[in-house]
Amino acid sequence: MSRLPITANYRRDGDDWAVVVRADGRELAATAPGLIAARLAADQFADEIAGRYADRTVVHLLDGDALAFSVAYLHTRAGLAPPAQRRREASNTHDQVIDA
């Protein structure tokens, strides 16, 4: 059988964490009291969705960003406070004209 790609997208929901797991046209969602609990829920959802697929890949995202999830999760596992999330600023147009 082919590989099943699965995404698990996390976001803060007040003091809790919300996670939505998507794959194969299905979507499962949960809210948990912490990031580790949300990750456990995501793993259970991935098992449920994967079903007949022996080979699967799960990508964990924090508001759509895999690196941000990894940083937050590793900080949490180490007992550290996750670093503050950086907001990406929209790029501004420039008034400068470059003459060729």
C-alpha cells in the first residue's frame, strides 16, 4: 500500500490546545489541557485515520508551521516555557525606484 500523509495542526485555545488531524478526506479534532496531551490525542487520531495503511507520515504543525511546533513541543517536554510566538509581519511595498 502507499504512504498516507497526515497533518496535525495545533493552536492555542485559551489555556488549552486545540488539534485538528486531517488525512484521506477525514478530519478529527480535539481540545486538550496541554500540548503533550494534544499530541497524544493527535497520535490516537492518526492511528484511527490510518487504519488500513501500514506506512504513514504525520506532520505536526503549530498554526501551520512545523518548526514552530517542534520548538514548542521540545520546550514543553523539557519542562520549559515555550518561547513566545513571533508574528510574521507583512512585507511593505517600497517607494524606491531603481533605474536601469
